[in-house]
Amino acid sequence: MPLFMDVHDQLPDGASAADVAGAHQSDLEIQGRYGVNYRSYWVDEVNGKVFCLVEAPDAEAAVRVHREAHGLVADHIYEVVEGT
């Protein structure tokens, strides 16, 4: 299955890593509807960025999960190949 890294360029004002954890949990709760697997995420609170690693049939499926789960759609999504 294709692997994507999505990038959120700016956290909403006042959002913290704990808020991102809650949003990620919402992704996990509905991802199965779209054949998606949000594998991991990283938060850069200082610069207000979030990075999500996701297996999905296509980029749009990954976007649908974020949109439905919490509305925080990524600014960029890149298809990536995992290294060793």
C-alpha cells in the first residue's frame, strides 16, 4: 500500500501536542472506513508543525480521514518510500 507523509504547516492557535494526540486518536477511530492506517505522527510545537505518516490507498483517502475525524486537513501530502 502506498505510504504518505502529510505536513500541517501551522497548528491552530493555542493547540498543543496533547491536542494533536487527541486528533490522532480520532483518526484511528475512523481510518478503517477508508482502508487507511495512520502509523505515527510528530509534533514540532515550537514551529507549530505536525507530520503524519500514513498508509493509504491514495492521498485523498488520507485527507478524508483527517477531514472527517477532526477537520484539520494537511497543507501538503507527499508519497514517500520508507528507508531502512
